[in-house]
Amino acid sequence: MSTLTTNYLTPTGREEAWRFTPLSRLKGLHDAATVVADHISLSSHSVPDGVTISTQPSVETPPNSLTDDLVVQRVRDGASRVTVLAIAANAAPQSPIFLTRESGSSAQLSRTVIRAGVNSHATVVVENVGTGTFAEEIEMILEPGSHLHFVTLQEWDNDAVHLGRHHAIVGRDATFTSVVVTVGGSLVRLLPTVEYAGPGASAELYGLYFAGSGQHLEHRIHVDHNLPDGKSRVNYKGALSGDGAHTVWIGDVFIRAAAERTDTYELNRNLLLSDGARADSVPNLEIETGDIVGAGHASTTGRFDDEQLFYLESRGIPAAEAKRLVIRGFFLEILSKIGIETIEERIMNRIDQELSKVTIA
């Protein structure tokens, strides 16, 4: 069991990083006085050639993987065992590597490290199901020339609480693609973050979330362009339906003075399906050099496109079905980035189930 051992102060809700988060619903994960179990592991039923999964007592944190998030620091202090997934240099598994987690009844911590070897190509899928309360950190280290496609699925039961950070360190000429899907949980707060360890690195961060009545789903992205010739794309889409449904999207892109010839763009779109739902969207872009290829951001929140609905209804499609078709089309761009048909169908089926419970305004 573990308590927080650092000097970080327990958040009060007045801090910028926590101002949108309902602290009373975190079940003590943010509170230094709360005792939690020190480990919950990820498991895989099959491991392809060129890949190893092990449990280690500790793993050194890379020097450029610093964090001031109290919950993440708690994971680092308290998780006595670390799940390490290593992809060998030049390995290219033909099938995805699946890691599955089922949380328990008590609050728990989890730390995972994924290492993609030089010039390796792999897809890693993390599946979160069931119920429980837990905090995690997943660190991904991409060696030069590697390609890592990372998919994380939050398909929790609707009473789960999940706080976590997914941090990628992308090496020279490496390519990192992340797809975050959050369609379950009472409260989910994720921090997808990227830093660069070599020039010519690229990162694409995609996200899909659907919040129903009473759910709080929060995604806080940070891309730190700290080296030249880097590229990043961020595209998150969400839909909200039901009283008290709340989503938060924070997109921070920082282009440092040394990050010349950076090419970046971030986008967040939210679709409000009923009254009583709230979407907070805050894109931020900080630039310290004028020598860039491009940099921009956009954010939209609104209801249906009346022209789309009119087009469908004029062809005999009932209004309720037309709205569902529009929602499916809205999510299709992100769903297609998963690249695994069975998962794409499963996620869309869950969204359809949630839509069947509500009357779309």
C-alpha cells in the first residue's frame, strides 16, 4: 500500500490544471492521505515474435519526462512494479499487441513503459474494462526510425474513476500515432503528452469521446516541440448527451525557440446532442520562434448541421435516424484511425447503445 511521499500539495480546485475537474468525485486519488494499492498490471494473452512483456521492480524515468501532476507523481512514487513492453529493433509484428486491464474494487496504481526499438513497426492496444478506481502512467519511448501506433480504449462501466498520463518521447525520424477512445467511466481524466528526442520526429494524436448523463470526461493534451523539424497533428472529437454530461478538452502546443521548421495544427470539435450538457474546449498555442512551417488551432462546439439533416430527411430518412447517421459520420474520421475493424465496430455499437437511451434535441 502507498501514500504520497513527495511535497506536492493536494489540489484544491483553484489551480489551473484542476479547475475543471470535480475533485469530490476522484475518490481520493488526488489526496495524499488516501491509501491505495501499489500496483495493477496489464496482461496479454499472446505476444508476437520480437516482443517481450515483463514486470520489473522499477524503471528509471527519462530526464525529459518530468511532470508536475500530483497524481502522476504519486504513481511514480507508489508503483513498486512496472510493466515493461519491449519491441526489438527492426521488429514488425503483423498483428496488434493487446494489453488488457481490469481494475479491482480498491483504488490502485499502474505504471507501464513501452519501448519501441530502432526502426521497429508495431501497434499496441490497451483495453480498459470493468469498474474500479485507479491512476496510471504509460511512458512510450520511440527509438530513431521507429513507428508506434498506440490505441487506448476506455470502455469502463459507468461508475469507474480513471486518471492517467500517456507520455511519448519520440526519437529522430520516428513516428508516433495515438488514438484515445473514451466511452465509459464516471470520471476519466487523461493527459496525452508528447516530447521530441530527435529532429524529424512526427506525432499524430487523435481522440474520440462520448459523455452521457453525469459523466465527466477530460482530456488535456500537451505537445512540446523542443527540437527542429518536428511535426504534430491533434484532432479530437466528442459528443455529449444528457443532463450533467461534461467534457473538457485542453490542447497545449509549445514551440520552443530551438524548434525551427515546426509544422503543427490542433483541432477539437464537440457536438451537443441535448440540453444540460457542457463542453469546455481550450486550445493554446505558444510560439518562441518565427522560423516555422505552420502552426494553427481551431475549436468548435455546437449542435447538428441543419443542412445535413435536411438533406437526409428530404430523402425519406426519419429525423431520429438522420441524426444518428450524422453522429456516426461525425465520429468516422477518428474511428478509422484505429485501423482494427473489430474494435471500430465495437466502439460504434457502444455509441449506438448510448444514443438509444436519449432523445436527441
